[in-house]
Amino acid sequence: MCKVEKRACPRCSGDVLYAGVENKKQSFKCTNCEWQGPNPAILKISVDYRNIKKKCNFCGADEGNFHDYMCGMEFCPFCGSSLSNCNCCYTKLGYDPENLPEEIYNNYLDEEDQQRFKKIVQDKGRVLNIHYPNMCAKCGVLWPITFMVSTEEWQRFVPSTIQRAMLCHKCYEEIKESKIKDENFEISFPILCHYCGKTNPAPNNADKKEWESYIEIRMRKSVICQVCFEFIKDLVDIAKLNI
């Protein structure tokens, strides 16, 4: 089981939604009772992330299904970037992104080129909606609630090797406290499964060919535990049967 953070009502422990700003402070509202105010409690609840029904926030595609073509969350099978924003639509058609014809530069690809590129993507294999979560790099909690500190503070307390990762607020405060006590304190970060957040998972037994057949290009340098890998394999195999 993995952990997910949620904001909890201090009165009834129900789910709390962001409600706006009052007197320059964030305001939250309980969906269960009438409580409304700042700074609700943050709880970590145990879930099986694989069993949660997940949808794309852009096009609404269920996990294991394909996005609407060119959805902002569909990733390119060639470079791993957003399919709607990468340059593969030009390079795969023989255009130089740095020296595009004026018509394409001003108006994007014409309908014929768009269909040609769509076929190229389909022949390569479109990337499924697999809902890899954000997670705390220290404890592995999924979808940690975001918080803000200054760039100067972040760079002072968070090791340079992990500054582009996410941390939950609890882990950040623990790191900060340790560094204040001892500036030379070395912080260890565990290996995490990049799907369920499990810390220090057993090595995956997939060979290179199998790994690249099921894991999209942007995630191939990540660690995915065996259980999650099998789960992703099932999603991909079912999708292939339905093409």
C-alpha cells in the first residue's frame, strides 16, 4: 500500500477543497460540514494506487486508454515530450525546425502533413494514458500537497541533485531542520517505484526489449517495481487488443 496526502477538515476529517483567498490567506472549505478556514490538517491515507480510477485531466481518457489525439497530456513516442509541443511533427516529415517554410512557420502543418504525421505516430505506436503520479522524493507519498518557499531557501536546504524533484512539506521541514543543526548533514534519498511510490523496491526482472515494449520513452530511466510493471503490461496488452 502507498500513501497519498489529502487536506482534512479539523472538525469532521472530511475532504477539504481550496475555496479562495481571504485577508491574503488561503481559505479552504469542507465538502462534508460547514467548516471553512485556513490551514486544514494534512493527512496521509493508505491506498492501492493501482486500484484508483484515474482519468486524464485534459481529455478525460481513462487510464489504459488512448488520449484524444494531440491532447496536451499525450506524449510523443519518439522523444517523450508532449506530442502537441515537440518538433517531431517537423523532423519526421523532413522539415528543419530551425528553417521552416514560411507557410508552416506562420500557420503550422497543412491538413495533408498533419495526416501524414498522425500515421507516422500510429505506426510507431501511440503512448497510452498511464497516470504516473507526482511523489515526494524522500518518503514516496503520492501527489504531495504543494507549498512554496523562496528559491534561495530551497537551494540552501535541498541538495542540488534533488532540487528539481518534489518534496512533501513534512520531509522538507525535516531536511531543513537537519541542515540548520548541521550544515554538512548528508541526506539520503531512497530508490522509489515511479508508479506506486514504494521505497527501495526489489529489482525489476524485465529485459531491455520487454522494458522498452511496455514503458514509454520518457519513463525508461525510472524505477518501476515488478508489481507495477506487470500492471502496466496488462494495460498495454489490453489496449493493443482493442486497436
